[in-house]
Amino acid sequence: MQTHISFIIKTCFFHLRRIVSIRRYLTNDACVKLVVSLVFSRLDYCNSLLAGLPASSIHGLRVQNAAARLTLRKTKRDHITPLLRSLHWLPVNTRISYKLSTLVYKCLNDSAPEYLQSSLDLYTQPSDRPLRSAADPLRLHIPRSKLASAGQRAFPSAGPSLWNSLPLELRQSPSLDAFKSRLKTQFFP
């Protein structure tokens, strides 16, 4: 996994260096479009596989911070949080959660491939006793894993864990666009 992350970082910085060389000729909007198309496309590609990794592994993916500074023409001394917020960019670890949550939503609404849909199961009550969890119709079953770290990061386990942590009103969104909008609002501090 570390090899994959290193490759992403290398590729993203390559494209950032190319954008730096033409930055003075670009407007802010054009620079944002270039960064999103050349850098974020690589950051977002298969990033749901990075769910559950330790922060030290994802730490290198802060390429996004360099991209924000480049886009807004700021220095390393400027604090990054206001820059990301002004660009409406989620931090990398939150982007991973956003992508994973969206994938689970698509699975539950028959918009994802069958093999992903079949890996998720709705939670069923194990006994005749009423439980608080029974009040949640969209609660997903989290399978037990023999591998403590790798098994918990796999989609059948990481997806339901994240999904169950979201508010019920958010999970009951009527459309994918509404879900994405509410989810981004939920994730922005």
C-alpha cells in the first residue's frame, strides 16, 4: 500500500511542478480546473482503498495542501485550513470517507456493481428482544474479520462502519446529489 501512496504523491507533485511553470499565465479559476483535473483525479482514484489506514500512511497525501497554496498563491507560512475551506476542498482523510460513503449509498440504491452490492447486508435483529438498533432501518451489518487491520479496512467492513456512523437523516437522502451535498456539509467543520 505504501508503494501505491508513494506513486500517487510522485505523480501529483510532477503535475503540480508543471502547473507552477505556467501559473503566472493562469487565472485562479483556470488554475483550480487544472489542479482538479490533473492532481485531484489521481488523489481520488481508488482512494476508498485507503480507508482505515493509519494517519502516518496518509500523511504524505497532503499534496492537496501544496495544490491549495499554488492555486491561491500563498506561502508555506499561511495556515492551510482556511485555504482549503475557501476552495471548498475536503482534507484528504475526509475525501476518503466521502468517497466510501458515496459508494455505500450507491450500493444500497442499486447504482453500483453487483459484486459490491452483494458485499453489504442490512442489519437484522438477532433475537426476539427489541433493541435500539432495530429502530434504524438503514443500519448495515459489520462482518467480523479474522485480520484485525486489513480485514477492517476492506470495503465489506469499512463501508458499513462508516455508513452506520452517519446520521439517519443523511442516509435517508432521496437522491445521490442530495446525499453528496448533505454529506459534504456534514464533513465540513
